[in-house]
Amino acid sequence: MSTIHITNGDVAADSLRQALSHAGRADAVLALRDDLAVGPLRGIDEAPHPRADFWRRVTGDITRNFAVEFDAQASELEAVVGATTHVVVWHGQSCADQLTLRRVCFHLREMPQRLNEARVCVDDLTGDSAAHRRADRATSVGMFAPAVLRQRLATAAPISVLRIGRLALEWQEVKQANAELRRWHDNTFSSGTFAELDASILEHAAEGWQSVGRVAAAVMTANNGLLVSDGIVLWRLRELAADGQLQLRGDPNAWRSLEMNVARDTFSPA
């Protein structure tokens, strides 16, 4: 029987494809391109368009047809369910990876014999990646080099029927909670709000004009159970600026060259 590997995101999928190629394997890889740790989840398995609307708002990209992209992803996942292939879900210790695992388990809960998992953890990080180890030990598969993933191929193992049922139930519970943000810490999900992320941004900002990149890096590596992307941080910066809580200057879509000012009483024109 053939095998399909499922990852959270394209970066992880590309790294895994290289690992499989170097191992002489032609297994298929499916990237589920949705950071499930942020935004509304209720109804995601029945109608993907609310998620499409959310990411359109986050990115501000009016040129992409998010509805078509999310419909295509739903069809790809449906095709996996309808096939007979073995499925290996790759995951690290991040909320998005763990929710991807639970979502796939929910969809394949009636076919537990097909389900397998491959795990990576912070101790597997090597080389330059090791310098980015977080205090909360959060990791995603996209952080690992192809050579590391190649070594982990042999560790893929079946998921027990009992565990599949529990993971599927947890997915339903998280969907029902429908929080703005979700954290993963000590093998437990907890809910959060965008206001908490905004507070973290302001907390890591110095007074006066400063590099957005420095603040974003501090927020993204903070020991808070969140493994947020630069895109989410940039979106929250734009929202804070629109709300008058900070000022931005530079290209609002290019955070590496963007600057911010949080001294509200001393704002000067950009």
C-alpha cells in the first residue's frame, strides 16, 4: 500500500519532500496550508470559507482567491479520506502541528488502520536551527532540516484506535471553543485572544521609533505557548496602528524594513 505524508504548511512539506527524495522514496506529501492556532475554527470541516475570509483579512491580499484555495484544500483532504493509502501525519510541539494531527484523526477516525504519526521535538534541532530553541520547547516540522526528517522517517508508527478517538474528540472540542488564539503547552490546549498578542507586542517594544523586525522576533520567540508567524504579528501591528495604539512608517507589508513608534503622546508624522 502506498503512503501519503501530511504536514502543517509548505515549508515543512518541502523539507519532507527533500528527505524522502534523499531516502529514495517516492511517497506523496500533502501540505495543509492553514495555521489552525489562530482565527475561528467552528464549522471549518463543513464550510472552509470563513477561514478563507479570515486569512484574506490577515494578509490584506486582494489579488488571491482564498475561497478557491481553501476549497481546493478541502477537496485534497477529502481525497485522502476516500483513498486507501497509509497516512503519516508529521508534527512537532506547536499548536498548529498538534491541531493538524487532530484534524486528520477526526477525518480518518473510521479508518484507524491507515493512520500513523512521525514526531519531532526540540532535541532533534541541529546546526543553525539549534540556536533558535525556545524556552517553551515549541517546535514545528518546518523548523527541521531535510537530513533530520530523513532520520525520523523510520520512526513513523501507527496511532492506536483509542488515541485516535481521543484526538478526534479534542479537535471537536477546540472547534467548539472557537477562540481567537490557541496555545499548546504541557500537552494541553488553552484559549487566548488577539488582545493578548497585542499586549505582547507592546510589551516587547521600546519607547520611540524602532525596528518592527526586532519587536516581531521577540514576540515570535517569547515563552508564551504561542508559535506565531511573522504574518500574524504584522497583521496585529497594522490593527494596532489603525486603532491608534502605535504608528508605523515604511512599507506595511514588508516588516523587515518597517518601523514602529509606541510613544503615543509624542507621535510625529511619518
